[in-house]
Amino acid sequence: MDLRPPRAHRSPRLARLIYVQSVDHQQYVQWIKTTFGEPIVALRLLPSDGSPESWIETAAKGRQVERRKGTYFDEVWCMFDVSDSRSIAGLEALAKRKTVRLALGCPSFESWLRLHFDESTLAQPLADLIPELSVEAFESRLRPGLDAALRKSRSATGGGAIHVLVDALATQD
């Protein structure tokens, strides 16, 4: 049974609840929100002592908590790093059962950020490329390379599947 309010009373854009692993992830998603015209997004920070499986469970339960409060989300996302790519299939299966979409940084969020820069910067520490991880720094340092990062990630050259979330926020439907 669909308990959502009638479609006529809702925004034509998808509402997304996004759970993130860290404040850095949160700042990045906030920047993407701003970049793509403020899609309807609610951000929540995952518990720092959890595991990927528990984070997916947290996101699924979060949807239920929000529904009890009368807030409905079309999609629930979980954004975190996975250092062992062999565990991804199991995480994807769990997320599918729980109706949670994943935005995985594999092996890390930092590898996703590096995709925003050209190969000539690979030897530089990330802290030199982005002195602080903030919405303002992302706009000035990452915006020029966002399309390249999306292109590189789609062609599976690293960075995980964060591009799936970025693409979803960019389309706003």
C-alpha cells in the first residue's frame, strides 16, 4: 500500500534522503546540491562506529522514521568508502533488498576527488590541491573538473560509484 500523499501535492522533482559517512562527504553533496540548482535533498551523517552493512540498515530504517514523521522520500542513498572491492557485490545485494541506493567511494572518497584533476597532479598531495574540504573550496577547485571526473568514473578508471549519485542529483527527476 502506497502511503505517500497524492502526487498533486508533491514536487515534480524527486526527494532524496542521503546518508553520508563523513563531514567531507556531506560538504561534497552540499556543493553538488548547490551546483545543480538545489535538488530536494536531506543529508544525514552515519554513525562513525558502524560498518557498511549497518550503514545500509541505518539508511533503510531512516526512511521508516521519516515516514512516521510524515516526510516522504522517493529515494534513500548511502554514501561511504569501501576499501575492499570484493565486498561490493554483497553490499549492493543488501542495499537492493533494503531499497537503498549506494554511492561508493572505492577505494576512497579521496580517489573520487582526485578524478576532478588532470593526471599531471597525481603526485601532489590532495591537501595541496584542495586546502580545505568545504563547499566554497569545492566550487573553486573541483568545478572545472567535474565533467571530467564523471566521464572518468563512468569508464571505470577509479573513484567508485559516487558518479551515480552525482548524475541523479544533476537530473533532478
